[in-house]
Amino acid sequence: MSSRRNFIEKLTISAVGLPLLAHPTNIFATSEAPYQGPMLKVALMGLGSYAGRVAEAMQDCKRAKITGLISGTPSKITEWSEKYNVPKKSCYNYEDFDKIKNNPDIDAVYVITPNGLHKDQSIRVAKAGKHVICEKPMGINAEEGQAMVDACKAANVKLLIGYRMHFEPKTVAVIKMRKDGEFGKTKFFQGQSGFNIGDPTQWRLDKELAGGGAMMDIGIYSINGARYMLGEEPVWVTAQETKTDPEKFKEGVDETIQFQMGFPSGAVANCLSTYNMSNLDRFFMTGTDGFVEMQPSTGYGPIEGRTHKGPLTQPHVTHQTLQMDGVAALIFDGKQPIVPVDGEEGVKDMKIIDAIFEAVKTGGKVEIKI
Amino acid sequence: MSSRRNFIEKLTISAVGLPLLAHPTNIFATSEAPYQGPMLKVALMGLGSYAGRVAEAMQDCKRAKITGLISGTPSKITEWSEKYNVPKKSCYNYEDFDKIKNNPDIDAVYVITPNGLHKDQSIRVAKAGKHVICEKPMGINAEEGQAMVDACKAANVKLLIGYRMHFEPKTVAVIKMRKDGEFGKTKFFQGQSGFNIGDPTQWRLDKELAGGGAMMDIGIYSINGARYMLGEEPVWVTAQETKTDPEKFKEGVDETIQFQMGFPSGAVANCLSTYNMSNLDRFFMTGTDGFVEMQPSTGYGPIEGRTHKGPLTQPHVTHQTLQMDGVAALIFDGKQPIVPVDGEEGVKDMKIIDAIFEAVKTGGKVEIKI
């Protein structure tokens, strides 16, 4: 029933396999000496399948560790607290987690609950004085996102969004090439984000909990990708929705949306977001001096790609391991990733999603200011 | 200055080179015995660079030969008539070519002039009682196309459009797979058609002669490709134009257009047509049971591609050689290519182009009935 996991497995299989190291190389382990600095103490909120992936990845982290758990399901707390050695005193449910305020063993909470719950939960975490790491999409619209930004600012805590690709080595290398001008003037981005979603009863297909359908979950990869690949913010969007299965994809839950963006330089993007096609995960960008294609471009497994200069050869490291060590580096050292992962970055994507949904409704071009 | 030729050369270089046979395999030469049937006697009208490519390709044809020339440039007539052994009595200019009516050495005329001239010239050929082969786009709008269809019907001659891909072995193989259901239900087509056009004074950038810009010339490949890859006719289109160089791309001459189509089954297509990006020539189609990607997908050189079953391995044969032998087979034997190349097929693409231009203007969804 875990169709999302199946999707990811398929993507991984379809990738050209790079030999996996027994102990994945960690980009922060640049010297032989073991890391001696502080560890980011992270509580995981929402113990679903993606949190499981994060938890496993964090076992290889050098600068972050799991120190707390928040779940509405007592049996999960029992299971996870044993598995990850989290003491009962650092385990909470959705009613009492405000008490983390008094827990010195928690620096930050990674909110990995359904999208529709992110805003309130993140704000509660902020009010408890802990840094917020919130899975993407940060909320279900830009207004929610801005409220989260404001609350975290008021509480003087960081708000970081779960943009794991911003730490992925091949993606980082491509963004660096773009910043260094190796593609010349960027002109066109194309993103395909899709898979066949399974179980129709899952929260991802519930308007209240998901805030939408494929767009919120995976279309956002193409949105974010367009921005970091082209290096500009869009000024208009157009979008067309297609729904072939209105029973599975109810009112407000998008099945397939094609969307386009225009950028100040004249660059354009066209993207596909769908929950009703097999395994689409491809980025393509072309500029005046070169191109890049990545496929898979955002799946959990090894990213594969090439530019006009040849194949991308940066070694695969589990994305979430790099992400969480990167988050620790950001929080402790102020070290910024190549493109931001902060709340403001999240709000930009939410503004574009808002505009896409508006464009679907109006059928016309929606001007935006990011 | 021949930017189009440069484009094609680049595409060819970028393709994985298949060993070229000294004498390209001709799909009609299925037996050892030389072909004994009639030869299609073809006059070429408009002796530009593409006609040169057709003329060279026809040297390998088994069922078609060049028997006439029509040009407004006497020096070209002199040069070509010598090169291709065409007697002076079968050479004409644009004033007197109606006289082909009385020339038994001409069965058909291949109209390879600027788009804006196709309609009148094709109708004159039809009225002279000769079959019309007209380069794509057949005209500059659907109304012109329909007038051509009507005129050829009235004159009892065939009207065939220069859809060379309908004879190209890998394309034919993919269409056959689609017809055989090997992709399952087709769901999504993506076409990229683009190159950087050179000389700003060429007719392809003249609204009167070209009827538009990139869309007429190469966007039409993605339109036609969407139809033959998905196996359906679109019911709506949306489109967004971007113009970064209004000096080179004047009013009515499109530089970059993204367009989308929706199909009765719920399948969708998104396409890019541009004269202002480097070498984009890619088709991608996915269905419930498989996918195909072709890159280059419509260039003059070897097409390269793969499906879920593996690489496409059909040998490359010069497209125009196959096309002209195929046209002869159609005219003499009534043998239809895997998808039609007749005037009605051309009108369908023109209707879609009309709708795309309308969608650019209105900014909204344009419903169409093909």
C-alpha cells in the first residue's frame, strides 16, 4: 500500500547504479579526526514512512541526532523510542508537545506531518522556543507560510524547510555551474514530477490534510527546481488541470497539472505534476552555452544526470543524511547551503502554488511577484 | 548563413553515430531483383537549401526521380538541370509553370517554397492536373489548407504533405508499438522543437512569407508528433508566447511559444517551439505500460531513441529518400504510410496552429475540433 515508497524504489532501480559505499561518504567528514562539535538534537514529529526514512538516514549523521519523538500513536512511540534510544521523557503526543519548551535535549523539531497541520504545529514548536524544520510543502498556501515565518521570527528560532535537494551533491554541482555562468544565460527549464499514487484513502489525497494533490507533494519539486536551475524568480504562471479519475482525486485534489512560468530574462519553464502516470522524475535546463538533464532528478536514490560537459559524477550520499548535517551546520555555524532552505524560500514556492491554482481556475495568465 | 543547415548538422553530430552504409538500405528494395515498376516523375518547385537536400536524397530513390524544375532564378535552373539531368523543356519559372499540364514527364510537383506561397502554387499545380506534394506547413492557416484540399479534390489529383517522419523507420516502429498497445493507454507527450535561427533577413522570419515564426517551421513537429505518438486528436490548446528579441522576431513572427494540448482520453501534451535556443529536438511519451523517448526526434540525421523495451535499433535511411519512395508507393499502389500524409492530415495541424495563435492572443483555453 506504500505507493510512495514503491515509486521511490522504482526510481532507484531505474537509475544507473553507482557502487554504494559501506559507509556513505559524509561531506562534513573532511578530515580523519572525528567531529568534536555540538550535535543538533532533533525531535521527529509525525512518525510515518517518510519520518522513518529520515530517522534511518540520521543514523549516519555527524552533527545531528534524534533526541525526541512526537506522535499521536503510543505504539509508535514505544517502537521508535526503543529503536532510536530516545528516553520516554523526550517523547510527546500532539496534545502535550508544547512541553518541549522545558526539554534541553531538544534543539529543533522536524515536522513531518500532513501538510495541513504544518502551520499550527510549527508555530507551537516556535513558541516552545525550538528551531523548526518543516517538511515541504511548508503549509497549504503562502499565507500559512508567511504566518510561520513571522512566528519563528517573533520567537527568535530558525524556520528551515525540508528541501533535501539543496544538499544533494549533483544538484549542488549543477547549481554551482549555473552560478558560475557555465550554462551561459539560462533560457528554458522543464520539470516532470509524477508517479501513480496508490491507496486512495491516504492523507495525500485528502484535501484538508494535503491542501491539494500532486502539486503540493511533487509538483513543488519542479517549481523549486525551475527556480534553482534558472536562477530567477517567475513573474507569471499559467496552468492547466486534467482530471481523469474524479473518484480518486476529489474536489480540490489535483491529479495532473501542467504549468508554465515566465521569468524576467525571458527564460521560460514548463512542468508536469501528476499522481496518475508512472515514475516521471526529470529536470532539463538549457542555456546559451550548455545544458543539463537529470533523471532521476529528485528521487530518494542516486540522482543521475549529464551536462554539456559530461556525466555528473558526484557520489551519492543519502540525501537526508546530508540535509540534516547541513541543517546543523546552518544552525550552529550559519553556513548557508547553495540555495536557501529557510522559511522565506518556502513562502516563494507557496506563492507560486497559489498562483498555479488560481491560473487553473481562471484559465489565464497570473502575474506574480516573488 | 545557413543556420538551419547548421542546426541539422549539429543534431547529427550529437546523435550516436550509426555506421552509414555506402548505399543506404531502401525499405522498398526488399528483393534482389531491381524494381521494374513505374517511376514517379517529380518536378521540384523552389530550389532552396531544403530542395537541395530532397534532390540529393532522391538520387537513392527506387521509385521516384527528378524530372522537372521550377524556379524564379535562371542560374539555379541552369545549375540544377545539369546536375540532375533535367532537360530544359521540363524547366519552368513561376510565371509559366502552369504549362506542366502538357508535360507527360511530370506526374507530381514537390512545392518547397516559402509557406505563404504554398496555397496558390499548389492550387495551380492541381489545376495543371499534377499531383501536389507540399512541404509542411501546407499553408499559413487551416483555411488555406482546406482550399488546397478542395482544389486537389476538384482536380482529381493527390495532395500530400511533406511529413517525412511518417516514413522514418524508428518513428514508424514507435507508432506501430503504440497502435499495438505496447505503451498501454497513452497519457503524456512532451515535444521540444527549437534551434537558434541565424540570418534575420531570411524568409522564415518574414511574416508574409512564413505565416509566423518557429511554430510554422518546427513547432509543427511537436504538434504532429503529439498526434501520432498519442494516437488522438486534441480537444483544447493553451499557449504562452515569449519574445526576447522583438527586432529579430517582428510582429506576427513567434520566437518562443510553449503550448499544451488536452485529449479526449485525458492524455495531455506540453511542447516548446523556439527559434531562440540551442538544438532542442526531443519527444517523450509515456503510457500506462511503457514509454518512449527520442532525441533527436525529427532532425534530418539518424533518429535516436529508446522505449521501456530498450533502444530503437532500426537503421537510419535518409528520410527524404524513404519519403519520396513512400509517396510513389502511395500514388501508384495506394499504399498508405502508418499515419496519413494527405492534405486532410495537414489541415489538422493547421487547425491546431490556428488555435495556438488564438490562445496566445486570448491567454485562455481554446477548444478545438479536429
